Amino acid sequence: MHSDTTPEATSTGTGLSDVQAQIEARRIIADAYRPTAYRDDTPVPAHGDTPAVAQPGRPPMSQGATDASVLMLAGGTTTAMVGGTAAVLMYVSQFADPIVCGLVFGAPTALVLALARLAKRAKPAPDIHHHYQGPVHQDRRTVHSRTSGVWAKTNNQP
């Protein structure tokens, strides 16, 4: 060991002594490695009366809402990609007309939407068959109702 790298045992000035500095260093290091969170890894019972806890990520929702949100995300991403492609094309060519680009990129979308609407209307109406067992009575009376007053009072008269 060289004399210029060997720490002195005596304290200099008003600072901490070597013993106090070591104690303080151990305390700081112990505080740095002290856990700031606790995770309980005990197994959870399969059922019980405790309500479910929302997990990080997407909030819990119905299957229909999940499907709709995924569809909206996909549509938004597709729109952004088509718009970005049109913007890059117009910038790079320096001669592209925005109206022509709008027609070129918008026409396939309009065509697909029109075909989808046409296909939706082209489905035949389903046949409805009612099968009854036993005597059937059809009541063909019409009920006329009149509601009046501050609080709704309905008088049904056959």
C-alpha cells in the first residue's frame, strides 16, 4: 500500500471519524437495499367472497366491448398507415395533387363499404314457422290507452 492511498485513522476538521463514516455508510447501504414493496406469494383460494381486483392493462369489459375496441384500434391503425403513405407519396413526388391522392386512396375504401352494405341488405329474410300443440286462442283486441295528469295514470280500455 502506498502512503498517498492509505486512509488516515484520524478525523480531519469537523467531519465524521472513520468509525462514524463506516457506520453511516452501512446505514445508507442497508437503506438502499431495503425493499420498498412487498408481494405476498401465498396461494389464493379458488373461490371466496373477496371481490376481483382489476389487473393492470385494459380494464375488464364484456366480450362485445373488447371486440369493438380491438376493431376500432385496427381501423385507426389502418387509417394512420394509409394517411401516412399518402402524405409520404405527396411529399416525395412534389407533384402529387391532394385531391387525386384522396380519390385514389379513398375509392377502395368507399367501394368496400358500399359492397358490405349491399351484401348486408341482400340476405334473404328468415322464414318464421310457429308450431303449436294443443288449442290455440288468438286475442285480436286493440287496447286504447290514455295517460294524463302530472303523475302518469294510465287507463287501459279494451
